[in-house]
Amino acid sequence: MADRDNSALGRDLHLELDRSGGVRSSVSGALREAVREGRLLPGTTLPPIRRLAEDLGVSRNTVTEAYAELVAEGWLVARQGSGTRVAERVRATLPPPRRQVASPPTHPFNLFPGSPDVSSFPRNAWISSVRRAVSAAPNEAFGPGDARGRPELRRALAEYLARARGVRADPEHIVVSAGTTPALQLLGAALTGLTAVEAYGLPVHREQFAGSIPLALDDHGADISALAASEAQNVLLTSAHQFPTGGPLHASRRTEVVNWARTNGGLVLEDDYDGEFRYDREPVGAVQGLDPQHVVYLGSTSKSLSPALRLGWMVLPHPVLDKVLAEKGEHEHWVNTLDQLALADFIESGSYDRHIRRMRLRYRKRRDQLLRMLEGLAPHVAVSGIAAGLHVVLRLPAGTEAEALRQADYEGIALAGLGYFRHPDSPMPPQDGLVVSYGTPSESAAAATFTALGRALAFLR
């Protein structure tokens, strides 16, 4: 009996009735307009007659006649046992947009950095975590929440980061964010003084800190010695895998930057950009493990799982924690609680580790596939940054980057040049190159994408 009562409730349906022309005409007219405008899509089940009559304050006969009229006109279909639905052949006629906005160009092949292989998202394991997490969640988890994030996720992250990345943190010093960019925005608002960044790096790094000071790069990473002569009070580094050049920050410079922060009362902001993926070298732990009181650790699921989750985290020294929380309460929408609970379960169940290991093997094979293609079709191109991450850098002769990008566009490839990542005040001379993300295309598209890249590079011979 309970099931029948629930099914009779039907779906809510908002209709505005113009009763000047009669009640039945106003009901049928409102329904017809809702279908025409696309508010009721083809296949949508309409509320039962009794329920809609009660909601609209009209008689059942009025709704029955309105439904029958629209069935006769072809707007609706009615079948015994399946209720009344919007006819499949009816399509909404939407008004044209007020302003036409040009769409960005589309490319059949995508090697642009910044995204993992989204087709490899572990759907079944994630769904299982969602079910377990929602079932086990306490009632208060569905309330307003805490600016720091759910305690379940902060506990899971503290254990995982200590085990997998060498981070020293307790859950009380972890703040969940909507990704690395929102985290940097909060830090940019909370911190005082100038921030040094890498001369080649993510544009979002320099964009979040006004007057950022670029540090030159070499084979050992950022030139930390330049900090002493600068006015910087903070420094932002991709120390495990420098983006985009690809190398880790050398051990001596890791120690040097921590000593600089201690001596000058500064902060190191450590963006652990795709630090989980390494192939031909020993894992490089986080700088944060050397001095948790002077290093802010930043991480996210954008490369390990999916940027669509919009889940990130900061591990903060105590003096910075309160400032960031104050900014977060004012400026950032808090992260979806259900996603936080699901990620906590995903980590604690071991699914996160299994996914990382599986993707590490998959990306390594794909990297090797790219390198074989380059050896066969473009042996004249030097490659760097192959030991870790989701991309490589193709080093090009001076003055050829723009032509390489034009050739790539001609072949239908979305691609980024090295110049895109250069700080406008860089102390380094411009370097020509391409940043090629072998992690972005799906398994099925990788071979064709790499072959197209080989064709684009043929002009360099």
C-alpha cells in the first residue's frame, strides 16, 4: 500500500494558469507551452491526474480533458500502465540566444596539458564508495558543514599523504578546498608580501600573486639562491615534478629553500603537481616533510582522478591556518560534502591506491608509445621530462615554436607551446618547445593522436 501511495505522489510540475479563457483551456495551454518551451522534455512522465488536479486546485475532469486534448494534438501520449508522457516526436522550439558567443576551436586530437585520461575514471569503484559513504554518514554530515572540510576526509588524507608522499600532518591542519586554484586564491588573499614563482610554470601560479618574482630554472630545478637577493617572502614551487620542464627539485635545493624560509620567516608553497606518477626514478617525497612549520602543501584529485570532482587540500602551518579559514569563510563555496565522504571511503578502502598504480602502468605504456612514435617519425626532436608526470617537453630549434603550433593546428591537434608557460618577467631567454600531454587522450585515441603529432613535426627535418 505504501508503494502505491508513493507512486501516486508523482512529480512536481510548475504551471502558471491564465484563467481568463476558462479553466480547462488554461491547463491545456500551460501544458502545451511548457512542452513547446522545452521545460517538459520528450519522454517526461506527467503527474497523475488526481495529483495535478490537487496541486492546481481544479477538478479531476478538467485535467483529464486537458490531457486528452493534448494527446489528440500529438503533444502527449497515454498508455495503460505507464501514465501520460510528453510525446517523443515533440521537440522544443527555443528562442534564439540574445547574444551569439563564438565557440573555441575544436580539435579531434588533444595533447593539451592539464587533464588526465578522463575515460579511465574508476566509475564502479567510485559508485561503491558513494554508496558506503552515504549509508555510513552521520546525520550531521548533511548539515551546513565545516570550513575545514569533513573530518572523515581529513583523517583519510593525513594517513595517505604521510604514507605515500612523506607529508607530516594531523587532520586539524588540513583544509579541504575546491581544487588547487581556489586554494591558491585563498593563500593569495591570506598571505602578505611578494611571492616568487618558477620562471616557467602554470599561469595560475603567477596570476594569484600580484607582482610575483620569477626564479630561473636549470637541470636542478628553481634557482633557490636568487631568493636571498629578492624581496620575496614566499615561494611557490612544483618541487616533485617541475611543471612544465619535468625535473624534480634537487635535494640540495630542497634543503636550501627550507633554510631560507626558516631564516627569513618565509613560507614555501608546494604544489604537488602530478607527483603520484613516476616511472624511471625513485619516488620524490614532499618538501613539507622537511619542515611542516614553513611549508604549505597543496594537492588535488585533478590529475589522479578527475578535475570534475573539484577536490583539493592544503596542509597548513598553524599561523597560516586561521588566516586561510577566515578567507575561506568569506570567499569560497565549501566543497560538496558527499564528494568528500566518497573520497574518504575511496582512500580508506584502498581503491585510490589501486587506481594510482593502475594508471601509473597505463601512463608509462602510453609515454613509451609516444617516445617510439617520435623515434620513428621525428627522431630529430629532443625530448625531456620523461621520468615522471603526464607530459613531456619537445625541445625545438630557436624560432620554430610558432610554426610547430601552426602545423599541429593544421593536423587537428590541441597543443601548448613552451612559451605559454613563460613568466613575462622571466630572467631566462625564451626557449622554443612543445608541452605534450600523453595523459590526456584516451587509450583508443592515443595512437592516432601521436601519429598526427609526428606528421606535424615533419617540417623540422
